[in-house]
Amino acid sequence: MKELSKIEQVLKTYNTEISDQEVIDAVAKIKAKKVEENNTKEVHKLLFNCIDLTTLATEDYDRKVMDFTKKVNEFEDKFPDLKNVAAICVYPNFAQVVHDTLEVEGVNIACVSGGFPSSQTFIEVKIAETGMALAQGADEIDIVQSVGEFLDENYEEMCDEIQELKAVCGEKHLKVILETGALKSCSNIMKASILSIYSGADFIKTSTGKQKPAATPEAAYAMCQIIKQYHEKTGTKIGFKPAGGINTVEDAVLYYSIVKEVLGEEWLNNKLFRLGTSRLANMLLSKIIDKEIKFF
């Protein structure tokens, strides 16, 4: 009998077969039964503290990123009773700018890397870019899995890349973006999730925000199911980050509700749950303060 490869063993160990309709029904049930009760100020405060405040614009430049970071510095004086955002997320060439400008404790520097947003470049370039971002102050690296390799079922090459980039990160967190909108089915999303985790992901993230659809509650549910399975088998907690298309407070509360229902309250903190968004920050502040806030 032919011996199974390590990747075949992983895919055999975890249940990645689920129908899209099953996921749609499960999300609809959570939305109907849990979102209203979770839509509270305390939840809004936690969600704000889980934000990766993000600027990934073509027109970003040093002074713009510096001013963006200064708002995070000013937040604690302006809102002393609230916890700050979890991280500032920028392109890798701005890591040094954020590092030199950031003055507050507890806010990490996250950089997209590895040929973001398509992952279509040489592994040597991905490694160099990731290493340079870390050297200039990044605490966390967000990469995109090689979606084309996944869809072509070239899982070994995809996993090898993630492993190499995790080796560069060392103890620093690696978030792997699945680009779920390109994966076509919830079963594929679950398969990509476990392969990314097996390869060293500390977090799995829905999307870059550059492709439609971006984050969806259905993708979140599928990803959280794999995180749950992995935790049950290994005892290791993997983080989850929806990103892209989070346009309202209610959207964010739905993601919170999915995490709470599937993974439990242990995941409801910014060590294991992040939201990739900037537009949401002022919306959440407005809900918390009970008046319109345009701080960021």
C-alpha cells in the first residue's frame, strides 16, 4: 500500500467536507438568534480593541502613514477609558515609519508581505520582503497563500512557501490570507484553512480586501470550524481575522457572534480575534460614545 504524504495525512485527519447550504443555514441561525443580544456597548468596545487599523492605499506616502499613526497615539488622551486598536497594518515599506512614530504600548505593527495581494512573485522576493519588514519593526506579517497553487491542487508547494515564511517570522505572528472569495466553496475554504495552519499560520484571515467577495460570514464559519477541530486535536489555539467588506457595526457583531458560537469566549480577545478594517473604527466609537465620532 502506498504511504500517504504528510499533506494527505493532514487532509484525512480533518473533516473538510461540508455543503455550502449547510454553512448558509448555520450562519442564518446564528444571525437570527445571537446578533441582537450581542449588539451591546461592551461588545463594541471589545471589537474596537480587535481592529487592525489599516491603510493599504496606492497613494500612501510617509507623511500620510505618519499622520495615520499619530491618531493612534492621540487616541489614549482623547478616549482614556477605552482600549486602543490592536495593530496598525501597512505595506512593508512603511514599517519603519510606523515604528518610529508609534508611541503607545500594546499596539502592534502588522505588515502585508509576500507579494501581497496576489502572492504572484518569486519565493526569494517573498522571503526578502518579509525579512525586511520584520527588520524595520513589524510585529506581525500578513501573507496571501498561493491561491493558484491551491486551486491546481499543488498543495505541497503552497505549504512549503508558508513554512518558509513562518521560519523567517520565527516567534512573530504569521497571518495567512486565504482569499476566500477565490476558493469557490466552503469545503475548499476548510481545506485551505487546515493546510495553512499545518504549515505554520498563527492566524488565518479571510481576504485581502482587494478581491470580491471579500470576507463573508459563511467563510468565517467554515474557517472557525477548522480552528475548532485543530484545537480539539492539538490543544493549540489559532487566531481568526475577517478582513474586507466589513462595512457596518452589525457586520462586525455577526463575526463576533460566529466566533463566540463556534469557538467560545476564549477566542474573544485581540490575541485570537482581529478585524481588518479602518472604516469600522469611527462607527464603533460613535456607538460607544452615543454621538457621531470622526476621529480616525
